[in-house]
Amino acid sequence: MAQNLSDDSPRATVSRPRIDGVDAARALAVFGMFTVHLGVASIGLLPEDGATALHTLVRGNSSALFALLAGLSLAFMTGRGDAPAVRIITRAVVIGLLGVFLDLMSVPVAIILTYYAGFFLLALPFARLRAGALWAVAGVLAVAGPAVSFALRSAMGVPEPRLSSLGSVTEFFLTGYYPAITFMAFVYAGMAVGRMDLTATAVRLRLLALGAGLSVFAYGGSWLLLTSVDPALRAGIENEMYSVSGQVPTDSWWWLAVGTPHTGTTFEIAQAVGQALIVLVACVWLAERARWLMYPLSSVGRMPLTVYSGHLFAIAVVMGLSTQGWRSPWLLEGFVLGAIGFAVLWRVAVGRGPLESLLGAIADGVTATVEEARARN
């Protein structure tokens, strides 16, 4: 039976085959992060203006899409009823340790995996909620989270400088690159989507409508509020808002009116979720109608942990081999083609990605050990 946005079945994912379009969307999120990490100078296919526009488009939005799809994956796992809490906790711990290891390579990248691990733990208590409740949680956090963050950070004063991707509990929740107080809205929204039947046309149309509505609200609402700001203050905000990374400054509450990527405002969350929903539905639709065309993307999306980690190793190698600036034209295209080539060949020859297989094996082993211990007691 087709489901819609109000479908509250807690097990909407039962017996559902893997959706290639979800994997394709995940690949776009990973490639978006490639683009941000490698920078405008690494893009050879586009002129400078086009490369800058692409970088601006994916900055912040790709990590938000990645987080939303993390929530969707968690909903898929818990919806089948075969992912006990110990399995998810184990996966979170292993991913977090991998993130710490990758951060030790000192590449100029804000590693999302350490945050990602914490997001899984924060999402776990909500894993059995129905779709409607998850949408409500995401909405409340999107509205209240930015204001609460602003107030708390204002009271804290000047934050400590960031020395790594994630250096403290305060950074994880409030002052880091991907603060949980706002980023968890993406995860909960993804969990809500994961409780729905993405194979149903009615659901896709409603998600498209929701995505379009959120985008209009975000861009229109931000524009309307900023037009009412004192011109001098507005000019200062507009000059800085594209360089914000994680959360807005606390010198003026008007900062909460911006909607640019990576600012952590209500408008930014709305536009990022809206765009993520549109991208997700488009990928699902295309993957059904042009499977072989989307096969390279879905192959990358089946092994995001491997590809994401691999590109960080590759950056470290390029930096080590470079005698001058390491960002050069066509580097991004080389990374993307290399990731696609590896993922397609590995999928055909082996199947599951290497790090994904290792993660699954560790989670299975820990789960089996815990269950045996419980059985003995």
C-alpha cells in the first residue's frame, strides 16, 4: 500500500529491496564534499566563475545531505527490526575511531565522521518513532536549535580556537564544524523519510512539494528579514555570511536571518533539507529509469565510508608529493573518476565496500558476543 507524509508505520522499510537512487544521492553528497575539500582551484572543467558557483552550491549542502541520508540509513536498519542497539552503538564507535585516525593525518579538512558517530548515538533513542513524530522532532530542532545555540554561545563568550575537526563535547554540540544542536535536524528528517515508502509515487510527489516549499520559505524568508535590517549592518552580514563555518557569530541576533550554507540557522536548515529532498527524489526516479546511467553513482554510494576515507588518504598523498601548492586544475575530476572507477570495479568483482565489510563484521561480532553473554545469564 502506498504511503504518504503522514504514514506513521514504524516498519515501513520491511522487506524493501535496496534503493539505488538513495545510493546515488549519497554519492552526490560525497562528491560535493570532494569539491569543498579540494577547493575552487582544483576544478578544471569549469571557468573560474562556474567553479566558484559550484563550490558555493555544494558547500554546506553536501554535508547536510550526507547527514540526512545517515538518518535515512538508520531508519532502514531499525525499521527491519534486525539492528539491535548494540550493533548501532558498535558502528558508531568504530566510525568515530576511524574519524579520529583520519584527523591525525592533518589534512585541511573538517572530518565529519567523528560527528557522524555521535549523531548515531543521539538518534538511537528516537529510532522507533513513527514518521510524523520524527518530522516533528526535526521541525522543533530546526526552529529552536539555532536560537538556543545563539543564546548559549553568547553567554559562553569567545569560543576556544578549533585545533582539530572535533576537540571537545562543546564543539560537538555547539561550536564545531557540524554542531549537533542544529545538524541533528538533518538526521531526524532523514529518519522520517526512511519511515516512508520511497517506491510510492504519491510519497515522492509530496516530498518534492515539501522540498520546494522549504526552499521557497528559506530563500524568501531570509530575504524578507534581511531587507528590514539597517543597511550598514546588513552589508556587514552579507560580506561575511558566505565564510561562516558551522554557526553564525553572536554579535547580532540578525545573524539568525541569514540562510546561506553552513550557518546553522533555521533558514539554512530549511533550504538544505528542501534541496536534499529534491535531490533524493530525483535520484530515485532516475535510478529506476536509467539504471545503467546511474550505476557509477550508486556504486560509489554503496561504499561511502571507503570512498570518503580514501579521498582523505589521497589528499594526504598529493600534499606529501607536492613541492608547491597542491590544489591544481583537474584534481577534482581525477578524484571523482578515480572513486567511480574503484567503486564500480569493486562492486562488480567483490560487492560490498572494504570498509563497509569490515564495519559490518565488527558490528556482527560484537552483537553476537553480547547476545551470547545475555543468553548465558
